[in-house]
Amino acid sequence: MKLSESDSQIYQLIKKEIEREEYSLILIASENYVGEDILDAMSCVLTNKYAEGYPSKRFYSGCRYLDEIESIAIDRAKELFKAEHANVQPHSGSSANMAVLHGVLKPGDRILGMDITHGGHLTHGARASFSGKFYSSFGYKVSRETEMIDYEEVERVAREVRPRLIIAGASAYPRFIDFERFRKIADSVGAYLMVDIAHIAGLVVAGEHPDPVRHAHFVTTTTHKTMRGPRGGLILCKEEFAKAIDAAVFPGIQGGPLMHVIAAKAVSLKNAMTDEFKEYQRQIIKNAKHLCASMEKKGYRIVSGGTDNHLFLVDLTSKNITGKEAQEALERSGIMLNRNLIPFDTKGPNITSGIRIGTPAVTTRGMKEPEMEIIAELIHRVLERIDDGAFQDEVKEEVKALCSRFPFYAKIYPL
Ligand code: PLP
């Protein structure tokens, strides 16, 4: 039976979400639009099948085609990232990080990651997460002057803390990260280096961001951000850690793999090998730099003064607006982004002094520099009249008109 017949309530809500995505400007740095090929792979009969274990070492019968699919995904991941070993089973970026920590550390071991209030992820040692509860976690911060990672400070903290594992990588950091330097610091204190490229993986494979794979013991990523694949995780590591990592994923922290998602990961890894994908990543960065410069021209302070990647942070302190207020007014206007702490923020994570802006999704729609100027202007107008709901509704119509010029799901679904 079709979903529209068996559960019209859910069917209608999905239709509404397709429309929301089609007619909103998605500037959430961690989001993207997947293509029809990824949607096809994810919504197929592979969801039926149990395949605990790994190709040719399964605990269930009937895994012949799944073995082929997973092996293709693994081979593509190894080729694309030039990695010795790949595990494509983590259900998410958080599961990938959990598996690495579980695979090489003992509970209570010391870890050192980027402080969550300075751009790190929950799984890098935040108190609220398993990473801060099961391990003894410490954080490094960005420099107060440059708002960039101060490698001498990271080294100083590493010497003091003596961690078993150092985590490089972030959720809200607009600058290149020097992974070679991180490895030197890790070596100097006898720590493993795990690099989390969840946000920047697409830029890395396109050669638009320094590559961590040869420097790190472990590289983790999501497959759904700049990679433009299905929601999921991936781990890359040196051959010497292959067994420990595989065992940490299954049976360590997961049961049956999501084979429909693994098939979609394989498709996205193939897509990421094309010149079109490389050009897409270059345009993401061009768009981020252009949007960032356009905001700066309008008088907004940009954290660290700019961006090298797909995102940037805007400090709203001088405008007397909180990140929360900005997020809500922009959402009403059809512009989706998220409030974000800025380094040394005086406000809490629910209010914040800043917003995070990213360009992967709008770039997928085909928007380029001229549209970035229009977007900066739209954001500025909404923030200038932060309390004017009627005006925000008017802007929403302009956003819809702009989105209609760059159709994406309207090409696939009747809207
Ligand atoms: N690592 C980083 C750096 C992230 O930004 C994120 C998600 O935002 C994750 C890991 C976790 O990914 P997931 O949401 O798939 O668990």
C-alpha cells in the first residue's frame, strides 16, 4: 500500500517538509540536499535485511548482495580518501566518534578536544555527552586575539594534560586546521590523533582543505554534510587499527548495519569522485567567502575576520541582537540558520551572541556569488527590523521567489 493511503498524516507532513526545504534558504552549515539517486538507494528493500558482521563474515544467511554493496562502499571510501582501512557502518557521526574512543581507549582515559563553546562537537569531550562522562575530558580554546586555534596553546595544554587521544576538527570553526601540526603535538605527548572532518569532508576530498588522512591515526566523518550523501558516519584508519575499529563498531556499539544507508553512502562516494563534485566544493567556498564579505560590508563583525571553508560566524553583540532572536526572525522569513556561541561568549548556548552561516545547501541549488549578495541583503533587512513580524512575512515571499529560480525538489516532486 502506498504511504499516502496507509498513513496520510505522515505523508502530508513529509510533503510539507519537501515544500519547506524547497522554498527556504538553507544556510545551516551542517545541512544539504541529497539527490534523487541517494533518495532511491535509501528508500529500498535493503532496509529489510539483517547483516551483522562484515562482508563474507556475516552472522546471517542471504547476505550475498549486501556483501557486494558494502565492499564497494569500503573500496570507494578507501580510494576517495586514500585511506588504508574504512568502516562504513557507523549510523552517524557521533557513532563513528564513539566507536574510535571505544576501540582504543579505556573508560576514564584522558582525551583532549576542542572546547564545545569554541567550536568543538559534543562528542569531543563535552560534559553532556558519553565522551565527557566515560572519559576524562579536557578542552583547548581558540586565541582571544585571533579567534583561531593557537597551536602553541594546544601543545601547552597537551603537555599539561597528557591525553591518550587528541581530537582535531570542529562543528563551528571557519578556518583551515593544521593537521600536521596536531600530529606533531600528539606524537610529542604519546597520544593518538583522531581528526573529525564531519563538516569539511567534501572540501578535503576535493583538495580544498588540508588533508588529515596521512597525519591522523583515525579520521571520522559524517556523510551528509558537505559530502552530500545520506545521514550517516564513516571511519578511516591505518591498517594496524582495522581490527580494533571494526570490532568497536560491531559488536562494540552497534548491531545490524543500515544497509540501505550503506548503499546510499556508496553512491555518494562515487559522486564525490567526479569533477562536478570538486567544482561544487570550490563554489561552496567561493559562496561562503562572498556571503561573509557581503555581511562584513554591511557592518557585521565576523569571528576571526573571515572564512577558509564552507561556514562563518557572525558576532551580533554590537547590533544588540542575540543569536536566538536572529534565528527566530530569520526562520519566520524563510531563512534557516542556527544561533551559535562565539568564542568567549558571555551568553549561554540557548541565547548566544552569534549565528553560524554555511553555504553547502544553497550551492547545491546552483546559487552563486550574485545570489550571496541578495541573501546578505535579505538577512540584513530582517535583522534591522527584528521585531517586525509583518515585514518578515513579506521577506518570506521574496525568499520563496528566489528559491523558485533555483528549483531542486520541484524537479522531482509535484509541488
Ligand atoms: N562531528 C562533528 C564535527 C559534527 O559537527 C557533527 C554534527 O554536527 C558530528 C560529529 C555528529 O554527527 P551526527 O549528528 O551524525 O551524530
